[in-house]
Amino acid sequence: MQKVSVESVLSDFMAPSGSGSLLERAYADAVERVDDNDELRARILDAAYEQFCRMGIRRSTMEDVARRAKVSRITVYRRFESKDTLVEHVVRREFRRYFDRFLIDIEQAGTAADRVVLGFVSSLRAIRGNPLIGGLIVSEPDLLVPSMMTDGGQTLATVREFVAGQLRREQRTGNVSAALDADLVAEMMVRVSTSFLAIPSAVIDLDDDEQLVTVARRFLVPMLEP
């Protein structure tokens, strides 16, 4: 019961299922403002997050998480039936936090162009800077990147639908032309952003916000013109 398949967890996170991928569920949680009122469950998730960030997912056990949460191993299993389940919920919560932050960030921008720029920079900064998700991208790209690329396009489709929804919102308020193909533009924007996450750049410093702003204004903002 202690052995976890990181490949399995990431696959479930990216891929469709009866109730949607973890990414879809995390976004739904953020939009609906779903809160976890189970203090003990949240405490275990906090402990698991810290444990995974410090020691990695593969090297961590349920006993490690229980010890860090100051509860018994049985208590952890009562809330999460397996390590795979625990990992799933920790990862899902991190992406929900990302969506929470993203939705707040773009509200601070005054124009559609500014929201595209801020969304691009905020996304790369939040995901790369997350100790768990960003850590997986850096330390285990052989697991994470293939999962993103071989899930039948479900991950990209989920994010594309989110971006397309934001573009249609801009169209409804008259900030973007109604003639814009929101799905196509969202597809291109998401693929550009994903490529930066998946493949290191020797030209653009992804830790330099000014460079990212320049890239977004030069290549993404013009996509708003039909």
C-alpha cells in the first residue's frame, strides 16, 4: 500500500474520467469557490504537501505524512484510502490555488490586452514557482511532460476551454471583436504557454517578468485581432 505510481497519478490528473480530469475539477472548485471545512483533512493535506516538497513523492510514505501531521497512520488512511489518492488531492489543491490566484490577477488589468499579458506572465510564474508542481517539472520532466503530451490532448483542451471562455467574455462586453475565433486563438495561446513550461528556453529567461511581458505583447496580444 506504500508504493505509489507517479505515472498513474499524473495520468489521472491529466486524463479524462467519469467526473473529469483533476485539472477540470480543480478549475471547477476555484470557480465555485469550494472550501474544505474538514480541518483534520486540511491538516493532512498540508503535511503531505510539505513532505512531498521536501522529500519528493516517490520517497515519501503515508507514515511520513502522518508523522508530519502529528496523527496516526490509520487516521491518514481514513481520510485518504491510498497514497495515490492522497497525491491526487494534494496536486488538485495546488492547481485550484493557481486558478484562484489567476482569476484574481486578471481582474486587476484594465484592458483585454492587459489581461492576456497578465494571464500569460501570471500562469508561468505561478506554475514554475510552485514548489510541488514546478518541482515536478524540473526534477521529473520525464514523467510530467510525457503525461501532458500523451493524454489525448485532454490537458490542453481543458485549459483551452478556460481561455476561450475568457475570450468570449471579452467579446460579450465588447472588448474584443465578435469576429474573433475564440477557440483557435485560445488553442494558440495555450500551446505557446505550454511549450515554455515543458521545454526550457535558451532565448527567453522565464524568470524575467519583463521579458515575458514583451513576448506576450509582441506575439499573443496581436492574436486578439481577427
